[in-house]
Amino acid sequence: MKTVVTFGELMLRLAPNGYLRFVQADSLEATYGGGEANVAVSLSNFGLDARFVTKLPTNEIGQAAVNSLRKYGVDTSNVVRGGARLGVYYLEKGASQRPSKVIYDRAYSSIALAEPKDFDWDKIFKDAEWFHFTGITPALGGGVADICLEACKKAMEKGIKVSFDLNYRKNLWSTEKAQEVITKLTPYIDVCIANEEDAEQVFGIKAGNTDVAGGKINHEGYKEVAEKLVRQYGFKMTATTLRESISASDNNWSAMLYDGKEFYFSKKYNVHIVDRVGGGDSFGAGLIYSQLNSYTPQASIEFAAAASCLKHTIEGDFNLMSVAEVKALAAGDSSGRVQR
Amino acid sequence: MKTVVTFGELMLRLAPNGYLRFVQADSLEATYGGGEANVAVSLSNFGLDARFVTKLPTNEIGQAAVNSLRKYGVDTSNVVRGGARLGVYYLEKGASQRPSKVIYDRAYSSIALAEPKDFDWDKIFKDAEWFHFTGITPALGGGVADICLEACKKAMEKGIKVSFDLNYRKNLWSTEKAQEVITKLTPYIDVCIANEEDAEQVFGIKAGNTDVAGGKINHEGYKEVAEKLVRQYGFKMTATTLRESISASDNNWSAMLYDGKEFYFSKKYNVHIVDRVGGGDSFGAGLIYSQLNSYTPQASIEFAAAASCLKHTIEGDFNLMSVAEVKALAAGDSSGRVQR
Amino acid sequence: MKTVVTFGELMLRLAPNGYLRFVQADSLEATYGGGEANVAVSLSNFGLDARFVTKLPTNEIGQAAVNSLRKYGVDTSNVVRGGARLGVYYLEKGASQRPSKVIYDRAYSSIALAEPKDFDWDKIFKDAEWFHFTGITPALGGGVADICLEACKKAMEKGIKVSFDLNYRKNLWSTEKAQEVITKLTPYIDVCIANEEDAEQVFGIKAGNTDVAGGKINHEGYKEVAEKLVRQYGFKMTATTLRESISASDNNWSAMLYDGKEFYFSKKYNVHIVDRVGGGDSFGAGLIYSQLNSYTPQASIEFAAAASCLKHTIEGDFNLMSVAEVKALAAGDSSGRVQR
Amino acid sequence: MKTVVTFGELMLRLAPNGYLRFVQADSLEATYGGGEANVAVSLSNFGLDARFVTKLPTNEIGQAAVNSLRKYGVDTSNVVRGGARLGVYYLEKGASQRPSKVIYDRAYSSIALAEPKDFDWDKIFKDAEWFHFTGITPALGGGVADICLEACKKAMEKGIKVSFDLNYRKNLWSTEKAQEVITKLTPYIDVCIANEEDAEQVFGIKAGNTDVAGGKINHEGYKEVAEKLVRQYGFKMTATTLRESISASDNNWSAMLYDGKEFYFSKKYNVHIVDRVGGGDSFGAGLIYSQLNSYTPQASIEFAAAASCLKHTIEGDFNLMSVAEVKALAAGDSSGRVQR
Amino acid sequence: MKTVVTFGELMLRLAPNGYLRFVQADSLEATYGGGEANVAVSLSNFGLDARFVTKLPTNEIGQAAVNSLRKYGVDTSNVVRGGARLGVYYLEKGASQRPSKVIYDRAYSSIALAEPKDFDWDKIFKDAEWFHFTGITPALGGGVADICLEACKKAMEKGIKVSFDLNYRKNLWSTEKAQEVITKLTPYIDVCIANEEDAEQVFGIKAGNTDVAGGKINHEGYKEVAEKLVRQYGFKMTATTLRESISASDNNWSAMLYDGKEFYFSKKYNVHIVDRVGGGDSFGAGLIYSQLNSYTPQASIEFAAAASCLKHTIEGDFNLMSVAEVKALAAGDSSGRVQR
Amino acid sequence: MKTVVTFGELMLRLAPNGYLRFVQADSLEATYGGGEANVAVSLSNFGLDARFVTKLPTNEIGQAAVNSLRKYGVDTSNVVRGGARLGVYYLEKGASQRPSKVIYDRAYSSIALAEPKDFDWDKIFKDAEWFHFTGITPALGGGVADICLEACKKAMEKGIKVSFDLNYRKNLWSTEKAQEVITKLTPYIDVCIANEEDAEQVFGIKAGNTDVAGGKINHEGYKEVAEKLVRQYGFKMTATTLRESISASDNNWSAMLYDGKEFYFSKKYNVHIVDRVGGGDSFGAGLIYSQLNSYTPQASIEFAAAASCLKHTIEGDFNLMSVAEVKALAAGDSSGRVQR
């Protein structure tokens, strides 16, 4: 079984039931999530050996976070225990014209205050073929950025492929700081996932004239961004999801892959949304899985797009789809007929 | 009050809340359902005297199943108690591109192991005007197929109309076995409900070129199938629902009736689905009700289509609509405005 | 902070979970609502000082009703306690072709049996700038109609603006009785909210040829009604929401304002409905807020339309949106993208 | 199967979950209950043919009330439909030193406003052997008291036994009014269930020195009351439950029967309470069942005491125990060991 | 209405349903609580004007916290908004031999990082008669300790009575630090609530030989501690609750008051626990209420003990009892009989 | 880390919420459990490497069962997938005098139909030190009894200790069959857990005069049984729990260990029950843990008794206690005071 390592933060996600607003909630659904953990769970559901690395407090809340990953078969033996707290994020699910709302309470978490000595990358990377992390992780704090760099170097040293999901979060750092830190990491990155906004914020790469709020997609702009990313930073591959936000309830969803030579666009799905958080992560997992299994570029982007389309129909951060289910959709059956 | 008898299996239906996947569920909604029981409940809600016949275990789970029917006024005095277990089916509700999933755990149930001597059809059919069952029932096992045949013969003897919903289930039997068993039953059947797939699987009757997965409907193909069914098996009437699966969340829904002379098509509804299980059964109930009340063919198919359209908006297997509510939709008010 | 007084009934609202029908419910969501209370809560959420006036029983159920308003900052110090019971309304949420259903059990409530001496309008109107009530309130009974008239007179005396939402309810009174009572109130009313049906039922003012059940909107008809209302009753302003009911799940929603000179139409929203009860009240609150803050007529109707569009995405009677959130939608961002 | 008729009010019971207070509840458990309906359900669970008579509104809430009885097999074919509303009672469950709280909202209900012509007692009493009602029913209003008297006369005429549970409710009527009305009914009553408080309030019969609030039981006082009841009113049998309230969580529970000759005391149970509402009604049902089946007086009071002891362990008004389960406890197994 | 000001932290309380352990919880009950907020809510339920002072973040989670107090009528107009986060505490309810577990995640909260300039005590104390806080508040951090001191001085200046609940929390500070900070506050404190453990940890005052874990109470030891507290720190009154922990499900509960002259012991209650968090705070509120209303010392300690006994039967931190309910228990009715 | 292997059935456990009876349940709590799986989870929570062996269907319900173990760190890599169904058991929780009720629906499960060739014991037992199973497993069917025997032989061969919990289930087999099968297994068993009933049913070993239903414990009788077991079957150690059933809500709980020389009795606990299912299994786990860690006999039985006492306070089959928590109770702190 191929082994993928992901590294980042795992948070407690607290969400009111259904479409209740925060002020209406007497009870909060408690699940766990975070970019790289989401990728690990999805890969484990695809049958890979997924190893998630983070630091979590030693209390029972930290244990519950560990258990949420073990349940889906993720290898948590490299999770370091210690530090003060588990990061929390509050999620209010939007509907129709009312947007979803996320409130982060992640400062001072165990992972944000972690130090390089907490992690032994030689041990962590044993038998691994792929390493994945997102732009959120180095943004957590200086120590974590250093850990990312160390991990990247070690990965290169061991011939492990590295994928990186740009995922710029303005609440965590400035574009200047992001650019400074991430530019140090790019030399080690093979596959970069970045949408237009991320590319602009972090690298100052600007596409033509896509109107994100308006929900229109400009294929040429995306191609332009992808080409610039590859040219300027030497990635072997870039990929992006193409989200057209019709409303909080309905999105169009497709994706593009650029292998430095050709552009590959997936089918487009009209998605009636159950839970869109983790959509990007499920795309990353689909891309990693299909690349590790040597799919053709077109098959790879179709698999990743179908996987992430399906994530939008699942509650929680985690994509709980099997390879067979993703393939069925990628192969064209989107009728939703009952499977008996 | 007109009396209708239905015969088949009643199962415990276990479904995760909302759109949770099976692996996420810590709690399962426990309701009861099964093709012929669903028809009985719908007819009782329409004001008819509905008598449901099955065999259920004597334990409290069997009792809860009985109670679920009594609650809606179904006459359960002919339910035989005994045998080992209540069949179970697990239902995971799909959304958008993710299909619903049904896992059956119905083997060895009390009804599947029932014997002809368990049922006294003279008593059961007292004062009855209509008898209904589906293709699932004879598929449960050899004894049950024999019971069906006996019931059919007795119904004919007593001048009771017989309707039959083909409902081929590949998990229960092969097409060969189905054809063998069902062909013995057809001489006793007045009204046959069958969609294209069923007709092809059981009778080898194939329509032109409808693409079921693609969700497109081919009226000519349906007519062709209906005509062949009547010609070959001598049914007095055939009817079918016409489902266009846009996704697990949205379907188009209409229906066709063929009285051996003319084809009658209902209005088409764009349904935003709450729960589509039991949609076909609610159609059968609508057809039986409208036929028993001597509706014109067009009015009959409109009533049956509207009834089953509305079922898609109701949680659980049972169609909990009154005649007045169905008529309001059949008469054209689909605006969903608040009724005060 | 500007102060608005609203007067009317507050009821316990009992609704099955999700899309369950009444007969399926083992548990009922218990919230509170009523036209004028809904307006007060929305205004309080907009940052105004909202004062709600009613009469509630002294028992714990009455107290829970009070608390439901205090929670959102509404001033309940003028709520009179006494009388026999809290009115109740049962709400079954519709979906797709199945309409929502409301069953009222409000007769003999504390407010319906209230007497003029229960309320001291000099004290109630202290520092107030606006008074709002709906046509439901005088319909509750003779004493309450008298109280409304007394309040209107006192408001005029004090130079307080009066808005009135026609809201004709056929279960509460006949059109004759409504016309008789309301015509006594009109001289004191500055702003009248009335849709076509209300105008026809209460004032016999009939628009051209809008087909309400069919969900089509006839702008000219609405203009005609508005003009007649202003001409015949001397309102300074009339406004109406324009609902196109596609189904119980999807509506188009916009609004019109007429200031006696020009007609102003808002943008139109395609709303995927979470809960449409209180939609009209949230429109009223949006109108009052924007008028009190001297918005231009176009900005005012856009604000009111956006506010009430958003109400459709919120569970319960109350509109729990901030001014900033309403403005963001009015300004054009309806993409529903996640706010982090 | 022996047939028992009971007549009274069926209400919607609304209770916060668990031990929440009313002001904390966002959701209310919705079940149905009422003295005589509770008796009917318990008797149906004991295997008798129980026929419940009342008047309920024609709306869906009334229908849900009917369904709650049909579910347990109660014959509801004599329930009259019409009138304005279903009575409601709100129940807050107490714990330890905090008492349970009941708020009634039952005035103006369909049954309270019913008239003698609504009920055809000849039809209702067909094949019946026993008639049961409580002191709450004539207290509902003048018309209902008349209906009770008519029913009692008809019962005597037909040789049907009549049992009556005194159940004085101070919120419904004065002791004077109660005495006046009930004294007209006593000549028709065979079995009277009355505790000390009831006997004192309604008949002015006072026992020695039992301290109810203190939870102490005075056997001699109970005997004295029973003897006086029989002597003064000619009942063939009186019975009473003996509750010692240690706290809202723990009660001691036993019962006494007096057949005009001897006093029979049941075993005493230390009950850890799940839900004590309906405890008295379950005792009545136990008494009726055991009398109808000709138990010895000691066996009868043991059965009734055990039945009502078990009711305290069941949520809701209804006693959902079988004869076998009651007998097992009456026979002495109170160890609560798991039944596999 | 008498006005009481309380100052401290308000936290989000997250608790698994019922008796689930943290690792089992998929959903967390979300309520709000904190020592001084709990006192404010209880006093507001007693009919006093309770003013709560704290600092809360400006986001929706902070707003939900504000709303949780407004609901019960607490004056929140002096709550400062700003800072980073709302403190959180996780609560796992114990049962029988399994203890309850609390995990705090309160560091870096808005109030912990508040500064003296955030609060204007002249405005806050307008018309106030009493000021209350606990030992947890100065423990939150240096700035908060300074704020406490400033508030105490201002209270003395204005002739406002000050009560202080020692409440030593070892997770927040050392005994040395606690003693250093609290000794500066004692000169301003009139009423000190302190149990033996607190007194020993903070003041080094040690009682004879009470065995806390063993659940035995030593009256003489408590008297000794109370006398030393008054003698050494000049409090006008000290009070303490006397908890005997039989198990997580059952406690004995009573209290003692020392007015510098006499010792007053309350009745002792055997409490079957629903939720014991906030028990001490409800005692403080009972003491403040009874003192403000000039109860005799014995009546005062009986009221406070009964109030806090009842708190153990209520879910959440807040004591939701009225004065009448507390008085009924203090007067001796602990039978828990249903109140109709 | 020491490795323990357990082998048996894992079932889906379906239980109504709280104290609802089966016929009241609209929703069932879905957890998983089974004797040996329960032991594995408890040992994993104690920090051992627990390996659970069974056969589960390949569908999603089987996967959910696997996940329920992985969540707690149990090694499921030796779970065989295949066969038809997952066994189910329905659990109705009793209270006070009402006993809990278990309905099994486990026939024809994947494990019941498993064959010896499904399991490779050489691989399964790699590095293992202990093997545990119960009398339920060989009772599942002939193939499974053979598998047990094969596993026992292999364990002896490898020097792995074998513990066996007699656990006679009359629904699964006759005492004759049980004796025949189990007598073949005894030569391989080191530690036998057996209560009096089991010993009598399976081995015909009868203690003096303990009255199980009456809840009284007879120490001498238990000693007699233990001695006979060791003498006749050569076990190195026997142990038993001593349950005194006061009611379904309250039990006394202690345990005895006999090492062939001395008898060791644990402390006795008065347990207020949350969920008693799995109590015996948690005792087995406690015994295995303490034996594997070389506790003295007295410490061992205290640990096992405390562990299983605590299980009674936890919902579900699994004992979710840490070693530290168990030791705290075994060391004497049963006060249930809040742990902060």
C-alpha cells in the first residue's frame, strides 16, 4: 500500500445543527477537520496508507481528535501529544443568499506553538511516497514554518513527492509574510494547487478578468495563472478547482490540471450543496490518489473533480467516498439513482 | 368503505439522520416500510379500509412494526405472528451527485420463511374488492411464491381485482427465476405496474432507446412496452411512472396509463426530493384508489402521479397525504403556498 | 438609538423537525413568533431600540415567550402579564409541491382578551419615533381593535410615524368586519404594506390580472393597487413584497415601494427556502429601518427586499440578520461564498 | 375479548427533554395523554378490547391524537371529530427536591364544549362489559357532566360495570361544584378509586392524620376513608394508591383495595422514577383488568400495584406493559436483571 | 428594584449529551456559564436588577454569550466588546463512581487580556447596592486583578457591599500568587464565601480533620475556619456550603453562615444530582438575595442552601429558580410532588 | 506494548434513546458491541495492543463496525471481510423495577457462518501474549466452535495465555451442547471467568444457596464453585463478578478471584447504573490487564472490579476508562467529585 504523509493542524469543528445561526444554537455538532487531516482521511478511504502528523494536547479533547482520524484508518502514530489546546473553528452553514460563516479560534494551539524538535521526519517519512501540506500550516507561526521547510528538505532528500495547496488565509498572515515564507518552500514542491485568488495574494500572479463574486469562470485566465506558476516557480504540475458560486446552496464545480504542457479540464457539475467545507482538500486527495496511481492527466483531473464534487454532498470536513464511488461519477453516472 | 388487501414484507428501515453516510451515524431513524405495506398505509390515508397481510416475529420489534401500521389505521388483524426475525433495510440518503444506498438484511425473515398454511385467504379476503402485491413478494422464497399464487387464485374466484407491481429486484432472484414464477401469476392479474427496466428484466420486453441513467424519457418506448405487456399477458391495464433522475436531489416525475386502448400521460413535476423511497408504491396506491372510485383514465393517472409526486416530499416509506391534498395538486396548484 | 414600538400577539410556534408531517412528529421545535414581535426582533438585530407590547399569561410558558424576545435585546418592560393562555400555532414545513401548513390555536389568548385599560400608551410611547402593527392585531377581537385605535390616535398626537401591514387573515374575521375596523384606523397610518390579495380582501381594491397561485407577477397590477391605496386612503407610502411561488422550496422574491410619486422595484432574488414564515415581517422591519435612517426610496426598497430575502434562509419566525449582512446582499453579493 | 369503554379528554402533552425547565426548552416532546385514554391504552396493551370515546378537532393535530391511540390498538371508531381545539398540557419533569410542574391549557377544547347529542351510547356500549371515567371529565364543563350522567345511566341499564377515579382537580372546579355533580353520579358507580385527598375534597371524608407532604402513610386512615366511602355511597369496591413522596426522583408505592369486607394491601415498591404522570391511571387499568379476569382481591391489588409501579419507569402518559411483565413483578421479581 | 453588579468571566460551556464521555460525543450541548454570570442570572430570576460586567469578543460567539444572559433579564449594557476570544470549558458529566471532568480552554480570552481602562466603574456602579466577584476573576491575569482591586475600592467609596467567593483554582495560579493578590482585596470585602479547601489553599487556614474525599463533614472544623477568617481578615460575614460527596450522582448538601457572633446551619438535603456545576454560585446568589432583603441569619442560610440544593436539579450553570420555589423548599416541602 | 488477541462476534447494537420502550422508539442509538470486542476496546484504552478477530460483511454496515473499533485504537487488520450480514441486537434499557430487555438477531451472521480456513492463527497470534474469548463464540455454530478449538491449540503451542469467560446463553445452545463443546476447550484454558449460573448451566457445578433473583450474595457458595472449577478442569485461576441486583437502576458490585490457593474479594460498590451491558466484559479486560502487568491477586481483583464498576456508568458496550481512572477508584476515591 502506498504511503502518503500529510502535516498540518487538526481542529475541533463546532457547527449549529442544520441551518441554524450561531445565536440560535443550543447544541453544536462536534466533528474534527483541517486541510491536511482532511486529505489524509480521504486518502485512507481510497485505500492508501495515510499518515497524519500534528501536535495535539494530551487531554481528552485531543484524544477525541486522534480518534476521529483512527476511525477512518489514518495512521496517527506520529501525532505528537502536548501543548495547551486544540484549535477550534465555529462553522455556521449558509443557505441560498446567506453565506456560510467561519470563526476561527485557533491561536495558541498545540501545533501553532510546536517546535522543530517535536518531529522526527526520518521516522515520519519511513516508506512514504508522497508528502502533502497546505499554505495554512506555515501560516500558523514561525516554528511551524520552519518545520515545514525541514520536512520539505527531508522529503526531497528521500525522493518523496511534495504537493502543496496554496490556500491563502488572510486572517493568519499578510500577503507579504506569506510570499516571504512560501517562496522558501517552492523549490521543494512538485505539485501546486492554487486558485486564482491564492495565486494573486501570495505570488502576485493575476489572471485576466474573472469575477469571483459574480461566479463566472474565465478559462483563459486560469490557464494564464497556471502557466505563470509553472514558469516562475518550476512546479511540475499545477491544478485548480473552478468554483462558480451561484448561491450558498448551489455551485458549479469543475477543475483544471496543467502539467507544464497541456491544460486538462474536467466535466462541470451542478452541485446542490450539503457541506462545502473541505471541498478543496478532497480535490487535493483526488489528485494525489490519481497521480500516485499513474492516471492519465485527463483521468486524474476527472477523478479529482468527481471526488471533490461528491465531498459537497457529505457532512463534515472529511470526504467519505470510496474509489469505486468516485469512479462511477467520473465515468458519467450523476443521476443519483438509488443503489440497491 | 371499500376494502383493499395487500400482501408482502414489512421491514424495519434504519436510516442515518439527514444526509449522513452510514459510517457517520451514531443513531438511526427507525421507521417501517415495504412495498405492499406502503400501499396499505397510503390507501388508509385516502380513507379506504386497507388490510395488510404478512408474518412478523412475536417479539417487541415485530410488535413495533404492527403498531407502525395501526397508527395509520391499517387493519393488521390478519398479520400472522411467529418466525424468527423482522427483515431490516439500511437506507443512506443521497444528495446531488451522490446516490442513495440501500443495504438489505431481509433473508430468513418471518415472512420469507412463511408457509401457505399460515394464511387463510377466505378469511383475509372477506368483503375485499381489490388485492395488491409486488414482484418482491414472490421473490422472497419458494413458500411465499406459492402463497402469492394461492392468493391470486382465491382472489379471482371471489371476483376481487388484482394489481401487481413488477418491481424486479436483482438481489433477490435471477431474471430467469423471476420470469418462471411471475408467468404463473400473470393470468390472475388485472392491473400491471411496470417500468421499462422491470419489463425487460422479467419479461424480456425491451423498449426502443430510453437512456435510464441519463434521465431522458422516451414516450414512444414506454408505449411500446405497455402495448406488448397487454398483448402478451392479457392485463386489462398497465401503468408506469416516468422518472427522470437529474440528481439524487432533483427528479422529474410523471406517469403513463394504458387501458389497452389509449395512452394517458400525466402532468410532469419537477420534484425537489425529501425522500424518494416508496415513490412507486404511492403511485400504486393512487392508481388503486382512483380506479376503485371509477376515475376516468386521465383523472386516474393524474391522481396517481400527483400522489406519488407528493410522496417524494415526505420522510419515510409511507405516503401520508389525504385525497384532498392529492386532488389539489392534480388540479394544478403546485405553488407550495402556505395553507393557513 | 431610535425607538420603535410594535404591538400585537406573540405565540408559541410548534413545528415538527425538518420536513416531517404533523402525524409523524414525536417532538416539536418550540420557538415563538408573531407579526409585530418578529418586526421588533429584526429591528433590535439592526441595532434599534425595539419595544414590544402585548399581554402574556403569568405562567412559565408566558415567561419563556418573554425570554425569547429579551434574548435578542427587545425591550419587554411594557409586556403586560395576565390572562389565561398563550396563543399557539402549529407549523408543518412544506417541500417542493407540498405546501406548508399552519394550524392556529390562538383564540382566548391573553392578548385576544386584553382590554384598553391594560395598556398605558403615554408610557409605552415615551421617546418612540415609530409605531408598527399589522392587520392581525385588530382582528384578534373587539377589545384589541379598540386598543389599536387608541394607540394610533396617541401616536398621531405625539408625532410618531405609524406603519401598518394589512395582512388579512380569513380565519380571524370576515372581509366585511376587516374593512369596517381597518377603515377607522387608516387615517392614522403613514406607511401601508399590502399585497394584492390583502388590498382586494380588505379594501376591495383589485389589480388587473396577476395569477397568484400560478406564481406570475404583474408589475402593472401592483402599481395600480398601490396608486389606489394612496389615493383612497391617503397613505404617504405603500410597499409590497412580490412573491412568485415556484414551489414550497423555491420562490422568487422582490419588492416594490410607492411614495405617492414614483414606483421603485428592488432586485429579484431566487430563494431556496429554509423557512418562509416571517418573510413579510422581515420586509416590514427592513422598510422601517431604512426609512428611519432616511434611505433613498430605491435604497430603502433594496434594503427591505434583501432583508426579507435573507429571512427565508433562517429557521423560526425571527430575522436574525445584521445591517451589515443585509447591506452586503443589497449591494449585490449573493454568491453565498464562505465568510471567514 | 372483553370490551372496556373509557370516556374523557385526550390532550397533547408537551414536555421539555429530560430535566430541562420550561424556559430552557427549544423543543418539546409531543405525546398525548389523559386519564381515561391512558386507561384505554393500558388495557389494550393487556390484550383487552379498549374503546376510547372523546371529541377531537378535525385538523391534523386532532388526527395525530387519534393515531397515538390507534398505534396501541385502541378502538377509536367512536371518537367524534369536530370542535375548535385539542387541549394541551405542558409538563416539566422534576428531579430530587424540584417538583414536576404541570400547566394546563385545556379550556375551550372540543370535548369541553361537547354536547350530549354528540354521543350515541347505545352504539358506544355495544358488547361492552365495563365503563370507566374519572372525576376530571365531568369537571370539564356542564355539557360533559351531563354526558357522563347519561353514559352512567345507560351503563347501568345494560348491566355494564362502572368504575370511577375520583381525581379531584382544583383548577377545574370548586369542591362544592364537584360534590354537587359527582353525588349525582355515585349511584351508578360500582368501583371507586379515591385517595385521601380526593375523598376529603369531594366528599368531605377525612382520614385520621396522614401527612401527605411529609410522605408518610397511615394505613388506618386509609381504611377509615375506604369504609366511609362504601358506607355512604354504596360502592361495591374502593381502591387507592399509597404514594410516599420521598422526592421527585424517588417514591414508595403501594396500594389498597377494600371490597366492603376486607382490606387488601399490596407489596410496597421503592420506585426510582422515570415519569410518574399516569401512575394513577395505570393503577385503574390494572384494577379493571384483574377484576374483569376475576382475580382474587389480593391478586387484583398486587396486579394493579405492580402495573402502576412499572408505569413510573416509562416515558409518557401511557403504560406500555404487558400482562406477563406485570405478573412477573407482582410475583416478586423486582431485581431488574436483563431479560435476554 | 435593588441592583447587584457582578464581574468575571463568561465562558462557552460544551458538554456531551447525558452521560456520554468526551470521546463518544458527536454533538456538544452549548450553554454559557461562569461564576459571577451564574450569580447574576440567579439574582435576575429572583427579581433583582442584576448587572453583569465582562469583556467578550465582537464576533457572533461573543454575541451568543451576551444573549444567553439577556434571555434571563440580566443587564448586559456594561459588557465590553473586543479582544480575541471567548473562553471555553468542556464538561463531561460523571455518574455514580465516575467523577465529572472539566477541561478549561480559557487562556487568552477577551476578559483575561482586559485592561483597567476597559471599565468605567462609576458608570457601572450607578445605583448599585451590592458587588460580587469570585477568586477566579483576579486569577485570570494581572490586568484583571488590578481591575478587581479598582472595582473594590470604588465600591467601598460608594458604600456598596462587596461579597467574594474564594473559589481557589489551582490551574489558574499558585497558592502563593493567590494569597498575594487576594490579601490586597480582603480589606474591601464584607462577605466572604469560602469552603475549607479554599481557606487552606489561599489563606493557609486549616480546619481540624475533615476528610473531603471521604465525604464526611466536620462541623467543628468549619466553625474554626470561619472564625479564623473573620478574625484575621475582618469580614463581616462568612458562609460556606457543606458538600458530602457520596458519589457523582448523590450528594448531601447543607450550608453554614457565621456572622461573627453565631454559627447558623441550614437543613441538610440528600440531592440526586442532575447537574452540580454552578452549585456554589447559586449559593452565593441565595446569600446575596436574602441579605439584601434583610432575612434573619437562619432564614438567610436556609434560603441560600435551598436555592443551591435546587440548582443541582437544573441543567447548565444557571440557577433557574424563582424566590417562591426556593422558599417552598426552605419551608420544608421537599417531597417533589407534582405542582399542577 | 503487550499484545492481546480476542476472537468473537461484533454486533450492531440498536437501542431506543434513554428509557424509551421499543414500541416508542422512532430512532435507535447505533453502536457496536460484543463480548470479545468489548474486551479489546477496554484493553486498548488501557494502553495495550489489542487485536480483535472476527468476520464481518463487506458492506458499509460492516465497515462502520470496523471503524467503531479502530476509533479506540483496536487493531482490526485481522478482521476477515465477507459473508452475508452483521448480527444485530436490540437493547431496551430498564429502570427501577422494569428490567432491561435484549432481543438478538444474530443468526446467519458472517461470523456465525465462518469457517476455519477464514483465519490464519499463526499470523493472528504473531507477538501475542494473551488470547481471550467467551462461551458465546463457540455457541455461534459448529464452524465457529472448531475455530475456537484450533485457536486454543495454536495458543498453547505458542505459549500464549488463554482466558475464557463462560457466559452461557440459553438462546444459543442447550446446556448439553454447551458442556460437550466447552469441555473440549477447557484443557487449553488458563483463566476461567464464570459466575454461579454459568458454572451450573455448563458444568453442572452448583453452589450452596445463593438467591440470584433476590440479589443476595453468598460468599461461601462462590468459593465452593471456584474450587470445583479449578479442581475439575485444572484452570490456573478463576474469577467471578458478584452482582446484587437491587433493581434495574441500582446494583451492588464486587468480585472474587481464586488462584487455586486463596480467595480474594474486592471492595463492594453501590452502583447507580447508566448502562450495565458489557459489565462482565470490562471485568475480563481488567483482569487480563492486571494479570499481564503482574498485579498481586488482591490488586488484580480490585482493578478488575473497579474497572467494571466504572463501566456501569458509561453508555454503550465499551468501557472507555483509562488505567489512571480505574486505579483512582480502586485506590478508594469513589466520591465522584469534579475533576478539573
